[in-house]
Amino acid sequence: MGSKKQDIVVVRMDNATKLELCNRIAAKYHKNPAEMKQLFESFIDEIFEIMSEGRRIEIRGFGCFQPKKRKERLGRNPRTGDTVKVPAYTAPTFKFSKEGQKVFDNKGKKRKPKNKKPTNNTEKETPKTEIKENHKRQEEPKAGDISKAAETFSPR
């Protein structure tokens, strides 16, 4: 038996296609692209099958596929403006894991914490009540009420 040389063609467009994914995986593991396509389609079919059963699929380090039930609601026909009843349905959802999300957050860099406490012990946090009182919005004077405007903006 002679070994066959396989030509792998990678098509580059704005969106990655199933063909491109299969070709990249086949090239990485030195496998036949047709076998990778069959394996990939089988994987997708199993995801659909499990989700149609109402079950959740969790792939650690990647994300979670989950069917989510949506309640019946009233909607509006954008063309006519009429109110229409939208029946209850189940929608497929996907949420990235923390590791998967890091790819999109500054290209893998760690996010800065939202509420950073002061590191220096001499600095004191001002109580929230003081912050609210200091930042109250003053009433703006009405047009023609110059005396109030002078009081509001005069130095103290």
C-alpha cells in the first residue's frame, strides 16, 4: 500500500466555516479531512439531540449549552403595529466558561477588579452616606431669578 498525499485547502473568509474548522483540525492531527468532517457533524448532532431532550451540556474550559424556556408573552407586529401573542418556546443558549471568556477580554489578559479597595492603610474610605450628601444636585435657578443664581454660585 502506498501512502496518499493529501492536499488540504483552507478557505479564509470573514466567518469560519465548518469546512475550515475540519480542515484545520485535520491538518493539526494529520488526519483525513473527510473523517474530521464526519466526526464534527456527529459531535454537532449529539449536541442537538441532548439539548432536544431538555438537558444541559457542560464542556469544562469551553462553555455550557443549555435549553432555556421562554414564557408566553405579548409582542407587537412591527409592520402593522398589532399586538400578537407569542407562544412559549424553548431557546438554545450558550455561555462561555471563565477560561473561554478570557479569550475575548483583552485577548486573554486578566480583568481589573471593579471595586478596588485602597492598598495604603492611611487612606480611609468615605462612608456611602457622606458621598451621597456631598453629591446632591442643587436646584438650578429659573430664568429671570438672578438673586438665587448669585447665592448659588457665590464663593463661601
